[in-house]
Amino acid sequence: MSRILKVAAAQLGPIALAEPRSSAVGRMIALMKNAKAQGAELVVFPELALTTFFPRWYTEEQSEIDKYFETEMPNKATQPLFDEARKLKIGFNFGFAELVVENGVTRHFNTAVIVNNQGEIAAKYRKIHLPGHTENEPWRAFQHLEKRYFEKGNLGFQVHPVFGGKIGMCICNDRRWPETFRVMGLQGVELVVLGYNTPKHYPPAPEHDHLQEFHNHLVLQAAAYQNGTWIVGVAKAGKEEDCELIGGTCIIAPTGEIVTECKTLADEVILAECDLDRCKEIQENIFNFDLHRQPKDYALITAAKKEPPSNH
Ligand code: CDV
């Protein structure tokens, strides 16, 4: 049986503050049809794909923020996306803000799901590395309030037996942390799918603004190589309200090479034939964990950390 999985990355251009979910879903369906026409079996969308990136705005009104969250999935707004996927027999991955009541407690997560080609949710991930801050910081050109509006994910970094391979997920800031990928690498991951909303401007260190695109590819390429896995990284790109978001959507081979990359900052689809057996080129050689890893010397990595200051 072929181990080649045809994967599309569906970059989204900006989503305006006033843009309804129905519009975002309509754009995603158009991209899904385009991906299917290119032969894709799985199409990957960005983080928080249904709305504008709302953590840019501060409010103390929880009800204002809860408007950006989904209380069920699929729901009325997203059902057409699930229906189209089933009709086209294509799988997809996308991110959304999830509001759930678990054991009587209301919880807010930055979530992504993998949906199989029957339109059924096959796997879920909740973002673990939440960047930004918790209080209003008016000196910033825009806020980044993920630490205020979300809590840390509670599902870990799992690897799922779907689409004939071992597939994992993470979301945006997670990709900057080597541990994210190593935990999945230790489970033999063959494809990691992730979406991101990365501003060009980073208020705490604006001297790094010109490096945003470089850092994006640097971490993704290193992670692919060091774990011998395919990685699909998908941006929400372009000028969203007053914030420039980087593009750079790409598909990376287990050798760390970028196989294909978006050229625009708008809605765009790229595709690669991902031969999952190519993971062995790395996983059985230079990064053969059984032969060469030295975990006893890495103990500090999992030691307890110091508590951060309250507003970070
Ligand atoms: N959505 C994100 O997680 N964005 C962060 C920014 C704030 C640095 C990122 O790592 O791209």
C-alpha cells in the first residue's frame, strides 16, 4: 500500500473584525475544493481560522470575548465545511477557539482538530504554549492576550493513527519549542500539521521584526530534520485590521528541506506528495533515537521551572 499522502496547505489571507464566520467558512470551502482538484487527501488550515485574531483586543467583558468561541463543533456556521469535506472525501485540519464545560467547569482553549474524509472529528489538540500577556499593555501597537483569554491545553502532544500515518498537531507558538516536536518524535510522528497567526511586529523586541519569516522557517525546518517528520505550517497572512501577519506557509520534508511554499499573503493553496516512508531516512539513521539519544543527560529539560512574574 502506498505511503504517499497528498497534503495541501490552505493559507488564509486576513479575516476582518466584522467578517462573519459564514464568510470565512465560504473561503475555506473554496480552498478545499481547490485542494481536492489538485488531488489532496488532507488540507490544513490556519490557527483560529474562523474569525479575526481577537486576542489583539483587550476587554474585561467576558461575554464580548466568548462571541469568538465555538461551544460545539461542528456547529451551524461550520457544518457546511464538514459537509463539503464528506462530499469531496477529503480530510482537513483547522484551528478555532473552543469553549467547553468539563466536569462543571467552563474552559477556554485554543484548539485544532483533524477531521477524517467522512467529516468526523478524528483527533483534537489544545494549544500548550500560549504567548503574550494577561493584562492590557497600551504601549503595544496591538495586544496579544492569549494568556488572558485561553488556558493551557490539557491534551498533551499526541500522535494519531490517521490517514495511513502517524500524525500530530501543534499550534503557532508551539512550533518555536523543540520539545513540542521531540515529544511527538518520540512517538514516531510522520507528519505534524500546524497553523499560525504571526505578526511581523513583535512589540517586546521590534529589532527582530525583520527576522520573523526567517525564524518561522528556521524552527520548522530544524524540527522536521531533528525528528525525521514532514511538517505542514499554514499561516493566516496579510494585513488583518492594523496588524501585518507574515505568510510563509510551507510543506517541509523530513530532511528539513522546504518542498513547496506560498507566494502570496492571500488565500492560496499549495500541495505536496508526502512519502511517509521517507521519515525512515532520518529516523533510522542520524536521529535513530534508540541508538543515539542520551536522555539521562537531558534531565534538566523536564525539571520544574521557576514561576514567571505575574504579568507574563
Ligand atoms: N499566535 C501565536 O502564537 N503567535 C506568536 C507570536 C505572538 C510570537 C508566534 O509564536 O508566532
